[in-house]
Amino acid sequence: MKKADFIQAVADKAGLSKKDSLKVVDAALETIEEVLKNGDSISFIGFGTFATAERAARKARVPGTTKVIDVPASKAVKFKVGKKLKEAVVAGAGKKGKKK
């Protein structure tokens, strides 16, 4: 699903115009981004939690060679799936693509 399809789906479910839905979705995504930039996490009960994690500096081997490179420390975004979302996806997986 592309963003335009998502906006349309949100508009249909919420009874909003596509223009208003676009504003809401963009504002929500910007807010999540700001929270993560500040090093905080954001939780949606049943859906999941967005958080950041520190990755330590390390050495890594280049595949296919013996060359070792230094990988600097960095931050990464993590998402932990909530119980309700996980159950919904697992239940939905049984309905699609199942062949006998």
C-alpha cells in the first residue's frame, strides 16, 4: 500500500476528506519523528511501541574478503509489536494464501 492509498483508507474510515486525512497522517508522522529525535519512545497500547536504540561502535568483516572495517556508533529506530496487532496479523495470515 502506498501513502495515497493509506490516506484514502483513513479518509473512508474516519469520514474525512482526503485533504484533511493527509493533514492528520502527516501531523501524526511528524510528531512520532520529533518524539524519536528527542530520544523518547511512543506507545500505542495494543498496536506497538516506537523507540530508539543506541548501537555501539564495532568492527565488521566485508563479505567475501578478509578486510575488516570500523562501523561507527549510531542510533536506530525500533518497533515492538503490540499484542492486539500481532494477534490480528496472525489471524489474518491464516485467511490469505493458504493452499491445500
